[in-house]
Amino acid sequence: MGFKIGFRVLVLLFGCGLLAQKPVGKIPLRKYLKQLETTHKVHFGFIDEDISGVSLVPKSDGDLKEKVAEIEKATNLVCEFVSEDYVVIRKESAELVFCVTVIDSETKMPLPFASVTSGKMSAQTDENGKFCANTIAVFTISFIGYETREFQMQGQKTPPIIALDMKREILEEVTISHLLTRGIRQLKNGSFNIQSKSTGLLPGLTEPDVFQTMQQLPGAVSFDETISNLSIRGGTHDQNLFFWNGIRLFQTGHFFGLVSALNPNLSHSITVYKNATPAQYGDAVSGTVLIETLPETGSYYENSIGVNMLNFDFNTAFKTSDKTSFQFSGRRSTTDFYNTPTYNSYSKRIFQNTKVTNLFLDEQVDYRSGEKFYFYDFTGQFRQKFGERSELQVNAIFIENELELYQSLSSDTIRNDESELKQQSLAANAVFRTDWNARHHSSLSVFGTRYRVDSDDRSIGNNGRNLRQENVIVEKGLTARHTFRASENLIFKSGYHLSETSVVDHNADNLGMKEEESRFLLAHTLFLQAEFQWRKWFFFGGIRQNYFQTLDRFRTEPRIVTTFDVNKNLQFSLQGELKSQSVQQTVDLQQDFFGLEKKRWTVADNLETPLITSTQTSFLVSYKKNRWLLSAEPFYKKVRHITSRSQGFQNQFEFADAVGEYRVYGIEFLAQKQWTNVTAWLNYQFNRNQYHFDSFTPTEFPNIYSIPNALRFGAVYDDLKWQFALGANWLSGKYYTGTTSPIPIFDANQNLAIAYAKPNARQLDDYLQTNFSGSFSRQLSSKIKVKIGASVQNIFDRTTEINRSYRINQVDATIQQVNISSLGRTFSAFLRVFF
């Protein structure tokens, strides 16, 4: 018995010993090298094909040289120490491997996935900006938005660093190379440039949304959280000009302004002008936003698919020959398939006080309601080169929002009235460019764009009113441009622009009402501008000569920028411009188009709708040293001939037809500190924005779009793999008009009316929102990369009233206060695969 027990114990101990001595399994060599790089602070250079499919048992002890020797023994690869912290790995029969690291010349940050070509060979840098080859040859290195550079691969003892410069003309010389986050720069003319593909995270955003990113810039703010109410230096949203690849966009948002209408995952270069807009752009008295879709480069990562909590999308780019390429993107919401927490939060915010949640009836009605909402967009580009000097480019974009609303009386179990609201944009152009020689460049483009919003509004019940409304704007024309580079320091640009704009308004119901109005405007423009750099001075001057043929009116508009570099740290810039605008949006009734898209486009007629004009000056002081950035920019702007209908008043002037102006002055201040992987900033703006209408009493009062104080601050961590952003927005409360009495009064016609106090004399509570974002990217193979992320808007769930108005209940003769609350806590997440 004792022998048996002893034997069993011996067997058990022997078995445990065998288990303890079980060897560690093989792992891919690539994974082992990454472990060694982290553990020993060393870098390995190799050709992907040389180590592909190679596995080994990792050595758990010993120093770096012993582990490298073990790699040679186990794989028959040659490992050579080029320096103490750099090891080259190659096949025994292969030539020596040479490596380079590609970085941004200004930020010194690596450029991952830059294109590297030599003859028929094509590859990309890895996520650390590194590329290796086993041949001595001339390589061409390119990256979107950067100057292409050639490099002779040689046998350097240490991996050389290749610094790429941003593409720029004289005017585009960079003043600030890293603003708020990676990929945002301020140019010497005071404009901002955003490279979407290389843009880092911003608080509350999961993707590089063009219009959401703009709201973080000094001078831009949205008082109601939507991108369809973006105010630049006190102007209205329709006073901003948006160009997508040379085509004007009249629609900028999905989900009625909460989501950008442009796919954020395309490679966009966005330039934002607040003042001194180039002379070739006009017809907007506030900001100008130029969005260019950049061609993809390289062989990999030109295709991607992604999904978030509102939509899924794709984008792809490919070549059918050396001179022919295509680029497509598409996005479709998932909101009509299932309701995510993000959709529920967004719909709760945007559908307040609209037909979706309010029948606009005076009596209490018991009814059922349901909605189906979805959006989608699609873009396509075609490029065809002719020889080495000419290129044809065709661009097209389609955007649509659709809301279906089902409502019926609770007592009616049979009838279910369906109302419908649609927004649709369709735009396209064709551009032919020719480089005659190194000094002369020409282009000719023809374009067409159409925006349409229409609704079929059916009141519930058997005898209800069915109202049909439609607003359509169409613009078409051509633009010819020529650039003459007289020298390295002097550039001239000139051109001609022809545009034809037409607007149709239609209103009809089943009770016999039918209204239709159409307007038309034909305009011609000549422009000339010059850019000149002399020592520490930079000059830009332009003239835009407009002739509005339909109005029989000429208008000359100069633009100017003068910049002086006191030294490498301190810079002064004086800017000024005169501008005009012939197209604007107006509001007839707050309940139009379900109360969601109540603004209608119209054109100037020199009668009820005059041509809007503006004057603006600003002075920028910028100081940067030791990765500190301090800037201050006071400004003054005056906009004349605005109509009261364009301002969306919700007070005693709601139905008035008057022409006036507004004057705004203020200052924008930015303080920013940048460390290796961290950027922190504080952005403050103050302005005083006042209306002046001669026919109103009082004649002067605060602008409804006035935000006297706006403070935004945040911090971003970015090491290219991990990104985190935390920030907060604080805005002064919006101005509104209160009442002098809680009960209605009788007007001159003995109708019930509201006794309003002084216009825009009261303010709502201040707005405060704290946001967070985070993302992580990982390269799964040489051709596949995955990126995931999440965000939280309004972390502390602090809701604030962002709009207040009043209405009369005719049934019980009372005044009802109508409040709109800000967005509540909103979670979002995304997954994206590049291949």
C-alpha cells in the first residue's frame, strides 16, 4: 500500500516537472521584434518579404545581443548592428538593408503611410514613418499635402531622416504649423488650413468632421450646437460661402445640422478665411470655406470602411492606368433600421418644438406619432491626365435627408396621416487644367449645383389642412483662371466668373391656397490679385469687379493683406476687405418645413431684398517661442442692407419687412503650449454685435447672433497610435426678448398679441459643455490597419436653454413660453478598417 502511494506521488511530481518544462510556443518574428523594440529601446529595419511567415521560439533571458544572435541561429537571417540602437535584418543572400524615416519638416512628427516609389516598385512607410529597402536606388517620397521629394538610398550607418515640406505657394506660407491639434495650421494670410487625413482628435469628435472642427477655431461659434447655424464674427450661416472642389454648397448638414454633410473620412484640405478672402471668391459677407478633395497616393490604405452609432460608410480610390484614376465615397445612416443611444440623444435635441413633437395646436389633442428618418451622401471623382501638363477632373456630390412622420388621433384606429420632409443637394463640375510652362498655368471649369427642400405637411384628422411647400435654388456657370509666376517672390492670378442663379418658392394646400414666386440673377466677375514676398514683408492685394446684370449694378471690392515678421518669433498682420452677397436665406414662418428647415433661399432683387455689402478690417499679432503660441486679433465688421426676415426674429419684429445693418467689433485671443505628444490651448473671443434698423423702435439693439463671450479650452494627447482629447466650451447665454405682461393684450385690430419688452435685452443662462474623445489605431498586417474610438459629448449632462420664444394659445388666451434645451450627454463610438 505504501509502495503504491509513493509511486503515485513520484508520477505526479514527474508530470508536474514535465508541465513546468513545456517549451513556449513559436510566435511570428514581427511580433517578437516589436517586443524587443519596447523592452530594449532599439529599432529593427527589414524588408517585409524577408520576415513574412518566419516564426521562432522567443528567448526569455539574456541581453539584446544574445537575443539577436538567437534570431540568426533560429531563422538563418543575417542581423547586423548598424548602431547601438539600430539593427538591420536581411536574408543571407540579400543585399544590405537600408532604412529611412519620413517626418514633417516643421512639427518633426513622423508621417505614417507616405508613398515610396522607385521604378515599378511601390510601398509605404510604416506607422512610425519608417521604410526599408535592400537596393541602392533613387526613391520618390510623397504624402498628401506635402511636396514630393527624391532621395538616393545609400549605405548610411544610421537611418537618415527625410523631412517633407507642406505644399504651398507664397500666400500659403505657414505661420503656425500646429494649431489645437495635429493637421491644423494657420497660414501667413491669416487663414486656417485643415488636412483632414492627418488631423488629430478634438474633444467630443470621433472623426475629422470638417464643420465641427471649424467651430473650434477662433472667431467661429454655433449658438445652437448645429453646423447649419455657424456664425463667423457675428454673421449668419448663409453669409458664409462653402465651396466643395470648386462647387458652391447650399446644404452643409445632415440630421438638420447635427452631422456634417461631407464624408469626414475622405482626404480633404480645408481652408477657412475670416477676412481678406482671395479676390476670386465672393458672394458672402462673412467667412469663406474652401474644401478640396485630395487625390490618394501610394498603393495601400486607399480603401476603407467604417461604422459608427449613426451611419456606415466607405471610400475607395484606384487607378485604371498611370493617367486615369477614380475616387468614390458613400455614407448611409442606420437610423431607420435601429435607434442607437446617439440617435435618441440627437433626435431629442433637434426635434424640440417641431412638428415631430408638437402639433402647433392650441387645444390639447390626444394623438399617436412616429417617425422614420435617414440620410445618405455619395461623392465621385474622375481624373484623366493628358501628357505631362494637362489634366481633366470631374467631381460630383449627392446629399439627401428624408424624414417621414406618421401621426393620427388616438381615437382613430384606421387613419394614419403621413407627412414628409426632404432635403436634397446635387452638384457637379468639370475642370480642365494646363501647365503651359513653369510660369504659366490655366484652368477652365463649368459647374452646376441644385438644392431643394420640400415638405408635405398633413394635419391629423379628417378635415385637416394638407400643406405643400418647396424651395429650390439652382446655380450654374463657368470660371476661367490664369496664374503667372513672375518670380519666386511674385505671383499674379486673374480670371473671369459667370454665374446664373434662380430660386423658386412654392406653397399650396388643399383649401385653395396657391403661391409661387421665382427669381433670377445673372452676374459677371473679373478678378486680379498679386502676392509678393520681400525680405520680412509679405503683401497680398486683389480686386474683384462685379457686374450684376439683372440688377444693372457694378461693385468693386478690394482685398488686402500686409504682414511683417519682426523676427522669427513675432509677426504683425493687417487685413481688410470689401464684399457683397446676392443670395441669402429668409424665414417666413417659424413652423415652415415642420419647424426644422424653416429658412428659404432667395436672391437679391433691389426691392424687398437688396444686395448685402460688408466692410471688415482686422489686425493680427502672433508670438511663438519654445512651443508657446500667443495670438490676439482685434477686428471690426459692418454689414449693410440685411433684411429683418433673414435674421429669424421671434419677437415684435417677426413679421416685419425692414432693411438694416449690423456692426460687430471684438477680439480673438489664443494661447497654446505644445509638448512632444501633448497640446493644450485656451481660445477666448469677445464681441459686441448691434443691429441698426431705422424703421424699428428702438433703432439699435443686440444682434440675435451675438455671443459676447466665448471661452474654449482643451488638451490633446497624440502619439499617432493613441489619441485622447478633453475640452470644454463656455458661451454667454443667447439674447432673447422677454414680455412685459404674462397675459396677452389686444392689438389695433382687436386681436390677441404679446406685449414684448425691449428687443434682445435679456440673456439666457450661460452655456457650458465638457467633451471627451479617445481613439486607438493598430496595424494588423502590411496592408490592413484598424482604428477604433469613442467620444462623450456633455460629460456632466448639463443641459441649458439655448433658445426662448413665446406664442399665444388662442383657446385659453394665455402666453406660452417655448424653450429649446441643449444636447444632453451623448455617447458615440466608431470602428474603421483601412485596406
